[in-house]
Amino acid sequence: MLRQYSIIGTMSSQRIAPSELVLNPNGSVYHIGLKPEHVMDTVIVVGDPARVRLITDMMDHVRFENHNREFFTRVASYKGRDFTVMSTGIGTDNIDIAINELDAAVNIDLEKRIQKDDTRRLDIIRMGTSGALQEDIPVDTVVASEFGLGFDGVMHYYDSETTKEERSIRDAFIYDSAYPMELAKPYIIKGDLDLRLRVAPDKAKGITATATGFYGPQGRSLRLSLKHPQLNDVMSAFEYQGHRITNYEMETSALFGIGRSLGHRCATICAIIANRLRKEYSKDYKKTVRSMVGEALERLTSD
């Protein structure tokens, strides 16, 4: 039996109401449209539905495909190992749906609507794109997320656990940055060390900041002025006991928080397609993504 964190409020004997766990007429989980047999032990999640094809086209065989809203899923095999590859769309709100429903598919008896006595642990790996917040991280390289720094607030809705280390880094960041408290209070969650070392042992690592949007929340100004224009500079300068904020994206904090709380192992690797300090953007980021995916697949199937 895997350790169950306090995020799970249902007891195994308590039936989950139809309004709380919504199922489709065919018995699949509502948004992602998947049944238990569609969720393999290793799940690759991406933001862009087109990236599901990119990844599975590199594999040997696709045996299942489903598409509902932004959630496009394929089950495919590579070198004898099965993978579920699913797009989540952009943002931690979608991650909240995707990870909860992946877990429901494997750890809730969907007919009886009760939590199973024996739960499955999934390895969930996000393969994404990101912008570097450190000048020494070049465009077209890969960063592996050691921590997710969440500005999104999603984990404040769950009774989840954090470690002393996570609270210390969070508090140091809030203090050093004079973080604007009219914004959601940041939280920080560590990814799974073993899984990160499995897929990206030789990549730059650090704290990945998870923003609530692409423009203002990441310090971009087109026609609207920023209320906190120095926030990116403060983030780039932050350092605590050897930890620094390496990159920006929009999903990792909730993936690490929800996934770990449900007993799953989670990791994020991101192709760096922009360097925010150098004002550089990749000339062919898809090539970098393909290289990142290919290397990760080889490592995931090496044993």
C-alpha cells in the first residue's frame, strides 16, 4: 500500500457521489476520457496536443487514441514498454483536472465509486518548453526541475503536506523578494529525485517557477503596463543554500504538489526555448524538443 497523503479525503468504504466523480456514458473519467486500462504505469504529460503525436511517432506502436477537449491521449509502446502520452493544455488549472482524473482512473473503483484498497503508483513525467531565468542557461538546452515554485495557488485548496526544506525555501523567497502579498502566496514542492535522475541525470537543475499566465505573470508587457516590473530580476537573483530559480513555465508546481500528495512520482524536464535575460529565442525549438524526448525515452527503457 502506498502512503496516502491527507489530500485524499475519502475513505475506501465511502462512496463518491456522481457530482464529485463525473463519468462519461462509457464509464471513462469525465474530462480525460480514459478508463483504467488506458493508464500505463509511466505517463508522459505535455501541454500541446500536437506534441503527443511528436512523441508517439517516435515510438514503435500506437494501440489506443482518444481526444476530448485539450486532452489528447495515446497509449503507445517503445522497446517493449507501454506509455500513456497525454496533453493537458496550458496551466495548473488543467493539471488539477488531469492528475486527479489519471489517479481516479487507476485508484478508484469506477463502478462502485470507492477508493481501491491497493493503489497504483504512477510515474508522471512532464516534457515541456520553458524560458530560462539565468543568463548561463543557453537556449536549446534542457532543464530538469528540482522544485516547482507555484504562483498559481492551486495547492492552497488542498490539505497537503510540505517539508521543512520546502517551507524554508518558500519563506526565504518571500522575504528576499518582498513578494507582493496581494498575489497568491507562493508555495514550493520538490519533485521526485529518483525519477528526475532516471530521465535527466546530466541536465541543469533548479527551481522551476510556475506562472499563472504567459504575459503579465511572466513579466511580459505588450500594451498593458506591469504592476511589478522588477519581479523577474528578483527571481533571477534569488539564491538559497545553492538553490536558484532556473526557468519559467506554467504547470510544474501543481503537477508536483497534486501528484506527490496522491502517492505518485513526478518529474519535469523542459527544453529551454527562450532566455529571458539574454532576450533570445530558439530558432528551431522543435528540434530541441525531439532530442529531449528521444533521450528520455531511451533512459526510461534502458533496464
